[in-house]
Amino acid sequence: MELLQLHYFLAVARLEHMTEAARSLHVTQSSLSKTIQRLEEDLGVPLFDRTGRKLRLNEFGSRFLRRTERALFELKQGKQEMRDLSGLEPSTLELAVTTASTLPPILREFRKKMPDIQFHVQMLATQEMVTLLHRGEVDFCLSSPPIEGEDIECQIVCIDPILVAIPKGHRLADRSSVSLTELRDEWFVGVKRGYGTRDLVDSVCNSVGFAPKYVYEGDEPARLSALVEAEIGIAFLPSTARNSRENIHYLQVEDHELVREIALIGHKSRYISRAALEFRKVVVDYFGTNPK
């Protein structure tokens, strides 16, 4: 059994499509197909059920995939550890986030401390983030809501109040706080369902007897402030996303403790590189210095 076979199997198993896997690996389809066939011959069992051009992992394949991911994960960890010990090759910090409002100042501070370390950040849905974490493809995640799991290390770093953002000309602009029931007839702008803040807010509003009426639902949280400023609707925004726009006023929610938790998420079995250790320290120090 060769390491190349395992890498090729991993690509085919995840995509369940020979042509797309060959394209992702930059090899010919025939070469990839022959490699998978040799692997199956070495193992003595078929790993896929084949119907025409369609592939689907069978029971053998699913079990072998878990072993393959674990083996390649350990090899990747060993490679990173050797890089750290040698000090000859700069590391790349891989990050995934479901919440990006706190990221710019954190990355700025990290770059000051480790200017030679590259970083790569992906904005992902929660399940995508967890998948990459288990595969060993990201070092740390910043997530809201927090994620629990047997192999997951979860550290709450911030309790972030959710505010109501309104345009300066709004009927409530002379107030500093508002009850949720006073907002039942308002029009809202927000992110789509599936985002932690949106799901939390909808749940709390439903508990007091109304569902927010959205005139805009998107996947770019940063766009909401501009929509509020343009008087398209009002928005529930985390305090960490609060900005200094002159034409927006922020209200606290009176009758409910409407907050989100931001957590630093890691994998318990992952080797933590020097760069990742420094990033974790920067995150903890940032929220310790900037409590909400």
C-alpha cells in the first residue's frame, strides 16, 4: 500500500466522483482509476459501489476512509512538528470562523507578534467548520455558537451582547433601550437562517410572541449596517460588530439577556504549532483586554 494511493482514495471518497477527483488532483481519470483499483486489490475488498459513472462509498469504504483520514492526519501533524523543530520553514496558520467581526484586530495583533507567519482564513457555516477541524485542515476556529464534541476543545472567550441597530431618524432614536415586544411591527434586515446570531434572535423573539419580519436576508453580516443606515430596516447586531457610523443608533434589549457566546475551538488530538499557540494567546489576551 502506497501513500499516493491513500491520498487518491481520500479525494475520490470525499467527492464520490472520479472525474471531479481527477481534476482536483491534477491527474488523468484513467491514472486515478487504476490507482484506486490497485488499492482495492491490495485490500482484497471493493471500496465503492459503482453504478455507471457514479460512485458511492460502501461499508468497506466508509470504514477505510475513517482509518485513512486518521493516518494522513497524523502524518500531517508529524510534518508540522518537524517544521517547528527545524525552524527552517515558516508555518501557515489555517483558521475557520463563523463570526468575523472580531477578527481584524486579532489578526493585526498576531501579525505584529509573528510577522513571518502566513495565515489563511475561511468564513464557513458551522458544520463545514467542524468537518475541516476533524480532518486536521484548520488549526483553530472562532465560532458562535460554541461547538461541543468528544474530540473538540472549546474555550468560551467572549460573552457578546446583541444590540438593536436603528437609523438615527427612527421613532426609538431617543431611547437607550427597548423591549422586544416593542419591535413586533418593525421591518428587519439580517443574515440567513443557519447563522448563530439569526437563529438565536428568532428563537427569543418567538418566545415573546412574534417572528421578525425580514425585508432582507443575506450572507454578509458586514452589509447590515449600511442597510440600517439607508433606513431599509433595523437589525440585531452583536456589540463586537458595532461601528462608528454616525447615522446608526444602538439600543440595548431590556427584557431578555440577549447575548451570544464566542468560542475558540480546537481539536484535542491535533499537534499545536508555535504559530497556533501564539494565535491562541492573542485571542485570549484580546478578549481579556476588551471584555464585552
